[in-house]
Amino acid sequence: MEKFFQELLSKYNLKQEIHETLQTAYKEAHQIWEPISEITALNQLKILQAFQKNRATDFHLHGSTGYGYGDTGREVLEDVWADIFKSEKALVRPQIASGTHAIALCLYGILKPNDEFISISGMPYDTLQKVIGTHGETGTLSELNIVHKTIDLKEDGDFDFEGIRKSITPKTKMICIQRSRGYSWRPSLTIKQISKAIDFVKTINPNIICFVDNCYGEFVELEEPTQVGADLVAGSLIKNPGGGITPRGGYIVGKEHLVYQAACRLTAPGIADDVGSALDFNRPAFQGLFLAPLIVEQALKGAIFTSLLFSKLRYQVSPEPKEFRTDIIQAIKLGSAERMRAFSRGIQKASPLDSYVTPVESLLPGYEDSVIMAGGTFVQGSSIELSVDGPLREPYIIYLQGGLSLSHVLIGAVLALKELGCV
């Protein structure tokens, strides 16, 4: 990659001193990447076999209109998902607007007044706090007298098992695990950790529903949460499993009766998953899923390189370069709002679309603090494409994720450094 980095220096007027740092980071990254490639190959095999088992054909790539009755493409797509995730049932729909929407469908579909649910991985992501109703919003779970508790992770990033035991009561219907870090510095949770937590909860009460927010984690490891005991899992199709191609949508997988309850919330009781036209959705949903392991691999390799590069320049990073990864997010502690703006400008300048635009922070629906975002993505808001975001609050952490190709992430990291004045 010496010629590539030299070309970057020339095209973007970078200082020659950074060339050696880039080369060193790239060589060190190579030593970490090999296990990721094998996981990609195994996940690709798993997905291919699911397509073949369910006899997917060109006919299934075409959509439907109106009610969507008899949409066999939609049905086969969901059967493929269920096989990949080793679950009883899947709901994969373009009508699910976001990952938060998918999670909300699960919560509203299953929890009833006076039920209790516990977030055992700490306070959920900002947008989900609005769903719970922590700040007096309308239409929330708290308005329905559904009780929410939070158990923080321990300082070492593991579950607080004693705290979980003490918090569970006869009214506890569900425990929720957020696999990814969200807007926090804590490590994301591995499948092994999630498995241990689910087993622990089930020994206390086997009837408690174990739900996992799987956003940013799909196909990073060999197993998914449904394979280690999760009853219900949800996520977004403009993240990992959409492969950068699926233009919208979300998914829910898990036990059949639980997915059905969520489907009733998406449409209406008695209708559930029998309706919902696909329009132009089926083809990119099938193709994006098939490509997802490869795209996740590119994003992971880019995140590792970025972690190495910024740690060499004495920035705090999480995960650290050699740390085991269970999602695609790379957090970098920048220390000031201006550095967050500068980093975001660099990523925006490296984007294929809107590269001339300057990102500015703003208040977004579902967030308490102003959030800055950057990424000229082909799918609006896509975080499997190269993008960064973060709330402008102390300690001023920027969260980088995605990348349809490794080389694009390398370019983005270098331009972010340039805007920071490091090169």
C-alpha cells in the first residue's frame, strides 16, 4: 500500500512525516485481520446455505403492491433470515423505519401495564430512552405503567450479576441487553457474555423473556444472540445486515409467538405479518443480506486500522487495536467539541456524496444533546457505509462505523487527521 499512501499524501497535500505512521499502522493491522476473514467466510457459507435451503429464485426478488397478499418473496426472505439466525420466525420489513422502531415494536407488543423490564447493560441508547419515557414524553411505555429498571455494567464491562439477581421480581417480564456500546465508552458485549447473562437470568426465572438489541453486531461473530438463548432479537437493515444495499427497513427474529406479537404491533391484531407490500424492497434486501458478511469485514478492518492510527497519535480509542470485537463501532476520545467538528469534516470530505458539505451539530428527534453526523452515504443515515456521529457532550467522543470498502475507510481516516491538524 506504499504507493496508495504516497498518492494520498500527494492528492491531499499531507505532510511527508505521516507516511511512515500510515505504513506502520497498515502493516500492524494486517496481523490482526486474518481471523476476521475466516469469520466472513463462515458467515458467507451460512447465508448461502440458507438461500439454497429455502429455494430462493429470481421470482422472489420482485415485490408486491397494496396489501401484499401472497408475497412469496417476502415470505422466503423471512424464512432465510430465520434459518441464518437459527430462530423460529423472522419479521423483515421495509415498514420498520429504524432499529429503534424495531425495538419499540418488541417492547410495546409484549409488555403490558404493570409489567416490569430491566435493561441489564446500562441505560439504553438515547432514542430508546424516549420510547421508555424517561423525560416525560407522550405515547411512552411509562404512560402505560410499564416499569423500567436499569442495571449498569461493572467497571470491567461485564454484567453485574448480583445486581441483576436483586432487581428481578415476580413482575419482571423481560430483560433487555444492548449489544453495542451506544454513545458510551463501555465495551460492546460479546456473544459469550450475552450467553452467560441469559443463562443466569433463566436460572432465576426461565419464563423471563431475554431480548437483545443487535444493532451493529450482525455477522461480526460466528453466532448471533438467538443461537445462545435470546428469545427475541431486533435490528436495522441500514446497518450490518443490509450490506450497504438495502435501502430501508428493520428486522425481528426469535420465538414464533413473540415475533407474532411484535408483528401485531407493526400492523394490527389478526393481520400481523400477513400483509405489507414489498414494492421495490425484495431484491436489495436479498442481495444486501448476501453481501453483508463481506461488507462487515471491510468495516471491521477499517475500524482496526483507524484504531491503530489514532492510538499511535496518542488518542484514546475503544476498542483498542487488538481487542476482541463484537460490533463495527470504533470510538475515539477527542476531548473537545471543535475536534469532533474537525474529525467530522474530514469524513465528510472523504464521502462520495455531499463531499463539499460542512457538517454541523443539531438537535435530532430522540436525542437530548446536539449530535454531529458526517457521511455522504447512498442510503440516508446508513451506518454500514463510512460515517461518524456523536453527541457534543463531555468527554467528546466520536463514533466511527462502516465502510463499503477498506480503502475508503483509510481515506476517511487520513482526511480526518488532516482536519485535526495532525498531518
